Amino acid sequence: MSTKKVIAQDAKYIIPTYKRNPLVLVKGKGTRIWDIEGQEFLDFFPGWGVSGLGHCHPNVVKAIKEQAEILLHVPNNYNNILQAKLAKLLVNSSFKSKVFFANSGAEANEAAIKLAKKWGSNKGKYEIVCMLDSFHGRTLAAITATGQHKYKKGFKPLVPGFKHIPFNDISALKEAINRKTCAVMLELIQGEGGINVATEEFIKAVRKLCNKQKILLIIDEVQTGIGRTGKMFAYQHYGIEPDIMTLAKALGGGMPIGAMIAKDRISSVLGPATHASTFGGSPIVCAASIAVLETIKKEKLLINSNKMGAYLYDKLVCLKEKYPVIKKIKGKNLMLGLELSIKGEPIFQECVKKRLLINCTQGNILRLLPPLNITKGEIDKGVDILDDVFTKIKKGR
């Protein structure tokens, strides 16, 4: 089929909940992806961060193939060897806890919200304080927790029991907490919100305040987790631990998985029949996730994330010095954003024409989430394309 025919079929049969770009992607390998016409693209935003090891990493593909010939699905009223193994790997990489598996980041956040409310129910606590400009998913409770009005339009009444305060504002948080508060929920880097980074001072103060008020700290690591920021989890940069952490995206290496990790003293309130997910933690998805975690360790990708993140940042600084429309470089390691003084969409579209895939969020933030195993040569090529595009914009062409 041609691009035109696929787009026409898509328009005829699929509910248009996505703003589609006119590409039909059919094959991927590492940082490269190809469309149906055979054009090759350099992917600096693989799967919205899902393909953290690049497209079709051989270790992940091998694990999926082998498991597909053994067993695809196990109902969660039976034990699952790979689910237990993956949970152990996650706990050993984070903090003493237990794990609940789902299929996505939104589902992981729903589980976290339910757990927090269940934990607080016998104390009369049910309110959750969230951050403005945050993003926690598209389900009803998740968009209520999200601190951006555009995602809530047309879906009222929303779920009661949520408050929103400015990010990095500890005074506002102190004012928002009351006897009904059961938890504070936040991202350490607001990806969809514009690559806004939590300050160390703020996070340490939040942890201290949660301890003092005896409320839970929920950290959404759906985008920052699994090595994206140079550590396995972004909270490890801050010298604190959350009570609940949520994961998804890069955990499955391309397969759909979400995970909620909660400290033992909290997780125990979720007993049988209090929460469930039919497909959560299936053998084939767990096999892929185990391969992701083992590959990160074996190939020393946290080290590479730090090195290449610093290298990419320096290259972007050079661009900023060259082009005044770049106001600020935001983010950490391989989760970076260019804040512009102009609209970002035309730049995004020009990058696509030059076969570089990135993202534009909040209208003027170019978002880059290249895979953890990216090389200097690939970074050079991507930044050269950005350089060409900004030159064209500067000349008004």
C-alpha cells in the first residue's frame, strides 16, 4: 500500500483521537526508522520515549520471540514466573516495596491514586495535591490529576478530591495540605508540560513535609524512569525515596506495560479484589521488560546516558549561542527541551522533511528523548539537521 492509501483507510475506520503526521512507519532498528515509501529517519523521539533502547533492540526481540513460543498469557489468579522475576528486579533497583503491573502509564497512575485513597480512607483522607503543568495520563482520574486544562475540556464533572498548585512552590503546597490530604503527586521532570525540572530544594522539602503531615508522596516516573535521566529512576538524583512510584513507557522496550511500585506498609491495603488488570504483567511483556533491565546493566547504558546526555546538551548550547530564538535548554541527560521564542511546529515539520523525528510540546518547546544507546555520531547528525533548520528559519525561508 502507499502512504496515501493507508492515510485514507485510517481516516475511514479509526476514531481520530490523534493528530497524525503524514508518515506511515513500518520498520525500525536502533535510532533509525523507515516509512512505507522506504525513506529512512533518525529518531530522536522514539515512541514518545517507549523505545528507550532504540527500535527493536535484539535482546528484547529475542526475549519476545522465545516467550511467544512458550506462553503468551497467564491469568492473574495464577502465579507467573516472569512477573515475579521482573518485580524482584524493579524492587532491587529502587526501594523496599511491592509491585502492581498494568498496561500503561495512565493505568499505573490510576492504581497509585486508588492506593492512596484506600490508604487514607480510614483516616478521612482522600485529597491529592498535584502540580500545575503536570501530565498523568488520559483516563478520567488521570486527567483530573493532570494540571493542564486543555485535557479536561468536555469531560466534566471530573473526579473530586484533587488540588493543583504551582510547580516548585513549597509555600503553595503547605497552604494546600489539610486534614483531608492523603498524598502529593508529581513528576520530577514535567515532560508534556514543557520539560520543567523539579528543584532539589523543592523535592527535599516535599518529602520532609509529607513525612511531617503523614501523607504519601507519589512520583510519576512514566517518562523519566528506566535510565532516561542517567539513573535508573529520576528520584535517585534527589536523595529521597517516594512512597509510591509509577512506571511505563521505556520499561517494556516497545511492549505495553505499566507498573506501580509501593512501599510495603502502604501496598498492604490493596487486598484481593480491590484492584486488577486482566493483561497486566503478561509473560511476553515481562520477558521484554526483563530484557530491557538486563540490557541496561550489561551494556552500561546508564553511563552512556550520562555521557551522551552531556554531549547532546553541549551541542545544543552551541545552537543556542548561534540562534537567539532558542531561549533556554531544559531537562536532564537524555530528556532535553529547547524553549523557543517562536512557535515550534514549523521547526518540527522542517525536521521531518529533513528526516529527523522530534516532538513539539506546549507550542514552543522542542522535546528530545533519544535512546539510551545513542552514539556521538548520531547526535552530531541530529544536531546538524537542527542547525540546518534553524538556519532556514533565521533566513526567513
